[in-house]
Amino acid sequence: MKVAKTPYRDLASESILSAHLSGVQHDVNKIQDVLGMKTDVKENHPLLPVTDQEDSTLRFRIYEADIRNWTTQPEPVIYRDGTVVDPGEYELYPAYGAVVFVAQQHTDAEVTADFTHIIGEANILDDIAQHAQEIEQIKENMQGPGSGTEEAVIRVGGVEPFYPVAGTYLSHYRRDYNPIIESGYHTESHRPAFGILVYGNTIDAFPFPITRKTTFVRAGLCLRNGNDTVRAKVGIYADDGTGRPSNLIFQSPEMTIAADGGWGYADLQVELQPGLYWIARHDGADAYWNGLHQMSAIPLMRFNGETFLQNLAERPNPHTVFGGYRATNITYGNMPQTFPTSGELFRRDYYCSPWLITG
């Protein structure tokens, strides 16, 4: 495997250019990005004046901390004798833990600062330790328990392979959670959502992976409440190969649910082969539905390359998480044969989830 390296070379007897230092600084920032460096906060930290200049008028203008590598967010605050100094009086050099005042300061002035700085610890080390522990757990899980006529179950990361038995409710919930732990039910592994408003004439489509040939005999929706009797349908769209719903495979008969809420069902007989599908809900009127919390739903990730390439030293997370595709102003009735091109990725903390029930 060829390793990418910056082509540094030993410098000859020549002037050091700013570009030489900038190249090193950029490399350091990239390393920091990869390692995920941790930070710490200092308050009222003393800054010491530089007083060894030959020109006495330059003394007591540069103040340095014994800690470097400050961050710019949150912005450092400089104090003089306990009072905040107007930023117009100085120029800040956070990477070097220094501040340069425009005017010479009094020799008795006490200059301090509040700042956040990078420390010698990295998140990647915590991740490696966690993954090592998970790998050990996988090894333990794969060693049993089967013996004799007992069927062995290989548990990967504490999660059994997903083979739904008859009567299982399937939706866009994550398949990698384990609701059962030694002490009982793991309440944080699968969070529900309640009373989520969706306006009428809306189609929400969520990722719906099928791991083996599965027969579905009912569709279901859970209503918290509505202004009147609520009408809705559940459908399945094929994937277009790029992670977007495309052609309608089937839609359920209409479900009607009383305004005071509860489950609504529609009988059907549909068989799906393994693959990625999109389970969709089409609303006939404004209603408050129950469903899944975002942490329990299958996440759709989009990588923002523009954000990634800008501000390399301190960029926001370039990954955006969505829950599905939403199309609005779609007149209720028969679901569109092709998922509307107006449908856009959407993210909510809570989703109004449709369900299919296995036979």
C-alpha cells in the first residue's frame, strides 16, 4: 500500500518563507482532524509580558500564556486587572497563545484570559478502545451457545440476524438494536414517538430494507388523534438504485381511524424479495401520528463535500442525517405510480411511521 506523504525536503541556507511554515501548519491541522483532538477550558489564566526587547517602547505589548493552541470558538476573552479588554485594543494570535496590544501596557497590569485549548488527548483513541471491546464481544458471541440439538445463534455485536416471524411489525426502524438485555428490556434501544403533526396530502417515504423473502398480510398506522376521522394509505416504492424511492410496487386499501386515535389496519397479501424498498404513508388530512424517534430510525447520510473542503482546521460535521423523503401537496387518493420528483430529503426528531405486518 502506497502511503501519501507531503514532499518536504531539507532546506538549504536560504530565507525561511511564510509558505514553508504554512505547509507544516496545514499538515498539523489535517492530523488534528483525523485524530479528533480533545479540548479543555481555562479561565482567568495569566499571560506574561515579553520584556526583553532592546527597544523599551516595544516592551509590555506582547503577552503570552504558557499554554498554546487556543481555539477560536468560543472566542478567547482578554482581561486587564479583572476587566474585559475591548478587542479593538489588541490583536489575538490564538494558535500561539499570545495577544499583542496596540499600546504599551502599564508594567503593573495583570493580563489574564479565558480560552479553550487543544490538549494531548484524541477521540480516535477512545474509538479504537471501544471498537476493540466490541470485537471481543463479537468473538464471545460467536462461540456459542449451540450444542446437540440446540440451534446455535450467531450474535453480531449483540444483535441477532433479522428473521421476522409471523406477526412482526416492520417499518424504518434500525435493525442493529437489541431490545433485550440481561436486566430486562433495554428502553433506550428503541424509542417511540407520539403525537407528531403531519399535514394532509403529504407522502413520507422511509428506507425499508428486506433481508429475505417476506410475506406481508397487513398494513398499519397508529394515530394519536385527529380533527375528524382520518384516512390514510401505506405503500411500498422500489429504490431507483441511488437511494431514492422510484416506482410504486403496491398500496394498501384505505385505512380509516377515528379522531380519538388508535391503530388502523388494512388487509393485504404481498410478497417482497430481498432488497431495498421505501415504505410510504399518504395522509388524507392533518393528523397527529405515533411513530419512531430519530435515534431509532434508519439514518440516511449525505456528505457535504463543500463544507468538508472549506475551513479545514475547524469545519462543522460534513455529514447530514435525514430520515426519509417528503413530498407535499400530493392530492390524497391513489398514491402516485412514481414517487414525486418534488420529494426532498427531510429530517425530524420524530417520525410518523407506517408499518407492514408479516404473515
